Amino acid sequence: MGKFLVDLLQSIHAPDTVISISIGIVRMSFSGRAGSNLRTTFLSLRSRNFRLFFIGHLISNTGNWLTNVALTLLVLSLTDNGLAVGILAACQYGPVLFLSTWAGAIADRSDKRRFLFVTQALSMLQSFGLAFLAFLPNPPLPALYLLAILGGILLSFDNPVRRSFVPEMVREEDIANAVVLTSLVVNTSRIFGPTLAGLLIVTMGYGWCFAIDGVSYIAVIVCLVMMRPSELRRRAPKPRANGEIREGIEYLRSIPTLWIPMVMLGAIGILAYNFTVTLPLFVTGALQSNDATFTLLYATYSFGSVVAALIVANRGLVSIRTIVIGAVLLGICMLALGSVPPVHLAFPIMLLLGGASILYMTSTTANVQVIARPDMHGRILAIQSSLMIGGTLIGAPILGGLAELFGTRTPILLGGMVCLTAATFGALTLRSRAPEAMERQHGQSQPTGHLS
């Protein structure tokens, strides 16, 4: 631990440039009347229900990161085996790949607020179960895997319901802004959660990470209780019908502005958006660096995501067009990162990579929630989750194998080329199938105009 802290302090000089760049970007983006810009950035928070969701989601998401980090490190400490960690990842995310589409169909016919009560309460019990095991002298590995599978099943159902619940809490013109702020919550918690997890593990042990995560679910449940159901823009729950999943897939295929971005996401999800695998290999291999550098690089990436989310929320830059632009920027940043020789140049590139990542992902998600019919939100968002998480499961061994065979820069460079190829495919196909969509912006109540 002491060596880690020394390495961390010795690396602190590198992000100074990152902070300077970030301050400059924010100043330029928020130039003008500060009060007006702030109101625009957090426009969707004028909805009381969404404010409550925002607060509860921020607390709970930070808690989730405690469990994610602690469970991985606990399994590694028990086994000292990379395969055991890989099995854990399969237990956590495998259910999402196989159950998400079915869960999305259930989301479309459910009262989402009530459904979230159930998933959050069960997730709380799962976290307390992990805490109980972690406090044992020798936690049984099969039991940890079993609870990880339960967490994956709950995530399969919770994710599409939670994401499709967002449009019900805000006015239609605020949906894109609400999606961006939801991404802001995810990326903010990604900065603080792993750091807090590391401190808790060193000072108090693994069990307290799981216990605090369990307590954090109370915040979500309380916020759900405090919501005003009369202010939700919900549709009456529809009865179960045969062929719901097939109907969702056929609906997706019938709309170019939905299926083309999904094809892009499938390619990018498998071969590019896999930083939890490629970044540690890149840092220890190509950059010849250590855990402290990896921690700082990942924090820089997350910080760039937060800065970009604030800018996107303020400027209203969410559209079909920004999906393509985001993929291009993602590709350029990955190619630059894969080519960089010195460590200190990786920090500003990671900042920009985080920004490009949030622009691409928020545009892709907002596109679904703005274009898709409300009764299809759950199913389409579930397909999106399957592509992202399933892509991680499929792509991880491929990228790991490429790193072993051709060097740790190869997966990063390949990911950059895949992003640019996907962007080219998307731009050309959308231009021919839906030319008007490339000029339309999913706006807020006062659109800021097209990207130039």
C-alpha cells in the first residue's frame, strides 16, 4: 500500500496539464451568462421526480462501485488467479446478455416505479449477503459466484426499467438533457466510488464496502417513495402478449435511425469500448508503468466524461449526427492513445477520450429514448444493454489474445480503427436511408442549433 501511495504522488505532476485543459474547456463552454447556462445544464432537474431520482441514483451508483471493486479484489485475493476473476465477470454480466431483451419486454408492460422498488430491495439484500460472506474468515468462492449471478439477474431487469423510467419523469423536450445528467451521475460515481472502495478495503476490509453499498439502496427506495405518481408521464401497463420480443426486434429493424446506431454500437462494444481489459494491459505493457498510473489514467478518463457531460447538457448536443461525431472522436483518441510513447502524454488523451466516450454513449441512448415509441423503450434499451455488456464478454478474450500475440498497443489501435469504420458506415448509411435525421437535433426546450 505504501509503495502504491508513493507511486501515486510521484505521478501527480502528469494530470496538471489535464486540469488546465479541463478548466479552459469549461470556461469556453460556459461563457456568457452563468445563471442562464447553469439553468440550461440542469434543465431536467426542474422536475421534482427526476431530482429525487438523480439524488438517489448518485448515492446508489457510488455504492455499486464499492461492490464492483471490492468483489473483484476479494476474489483475486482468495484465488490469486486471473481465470477466477474472469469467471466472476461472466457471473456478473452473463445474465444481462441472455435476459436483457426479455426483461425489456417486461419493462414495457410494467409500472416502472413499483418494479424499481422490487429490484432495489432485492439488490440491497444481495449486497448484505456479500457483506456477510466477506466478514467470514474464509469466504466460500461458490457462494460469492452465486450472489454475483443473482446481481447479474437483478441488473438485467433493473437496467432497462430504470433507463426507460427517465422519460416518464420529465417533459418530452427535457428527455435528452435528463439522459445526459443520468450519464453524469454514472461517471461522477465512477470517479469517487473506486477511490472510496480502495480506502475502505485498506482501512476496514471488504465487508464494509458491501455493507455500505447495501445501505445506499435505502436512498433510492426513499426517493422512489417521495415521488409524486400523479406527475409521472406514464402509460397504462399493457397486458402480456405473445411475440413481444420479436415485435421489439422488428420495430428496431423498421427504423433506420434506430438500427444503424445499434449496428455501430455492436461493433464498437465488442472491439473498442472495452477499457477495463485493454487499459490495464496497455499501462503495464506499452507504457511500462504501474497501478498508480492506471488509477490516475482511469480517474482522468472519468473526469473527462464528467466535464463532457456538463458541456453536452449545457449545449444540448445530442442528435443522430453526434452519434457519428462521437464515434469519430472516439476513434481518433484511441488511435492517438495507442501511438503515444511517453506516459505523460497519455493523460490529456485520456481526458479527451472520456469526453468523446460520453458524447457517443449519451447520444446513442438519448436517440433511443427520443425516437422510439414509449411502449418500446424498455425493449430497445434492453437490446442496447445486451450489445454493450454482451460485447464486453465477447470482446474481452479476443482483445486479450491480440494483446498477447501482437503487443498491448494492438487492441487500442484496433479499437480506434473500428470506431472510425463504424462512424463511416453510420454516416453513409444514415445519409442514404434517413438524410433528414443527420440534420435534426434532439433538443431541449430551447434548442441550441445544429452542430457545425
